Amino acid sequence: MQESLAGLIGAMAFYGLATGLQGAIAAWPADVAPKDKLGTSMGVYRVIGDIGMMLGPITVTYVADYTGYLTVTFMPFLILALLSFAQKAKMYAPYKVCLRKGKTQALKK
């Protein structure tokens, strides 16, 4: 880990950004849940978050001990990149692109 003021400021800025997104992420289950199941959906959301807060450090420590800290540092970014790629591939799967004409058209089923 970098032991400088600039490294600390960068890490804390990233932490602040991630913490600031929690409110927007918590609003999503409230928006999609049926009104009569709102309490249950928020409870499930909170329990899953708490389990992640409990198991996350244990898992990261285990992975760091056996693979090294470099793996732990870059693995979340690799996983997010792969998930993003999979989402984009899924989004464009029903379309084919005609390279000659530059047009996009839906596949016929």
C-alpha cells in the first residue's frame, strides 16, 4: 500500500464515492418492490448487505493469504469489467449488424 498523503486522499475519495452510492442503491429495492412487501424487501436487502460486510473481509483475507495482495487489489475491477461485458453482450444479443450497410436489425425468431 502506498504510504503517502496523496495515496490516502485517493483512497478516501474512492471510499467516499462508494459510500455515497449506498443511498441510490438502497432506493432501487424500494422502487421495484410491491407496496405490500416493501418492509420485507428492505429487510432482505439489509440482511444481504450485512452478510456481505461480515464475510467480505474474511474472504478477502483468505484470498490475499493464498494468492497475494495484487490479486485482491485487481480482482474486483476484473469482475466488474467481466460483468459489464456480459451485460453489454446480453443487451446486443438479439440484434445483428450488417457490416456492409452499417444497419442494425432484429433477428427473426
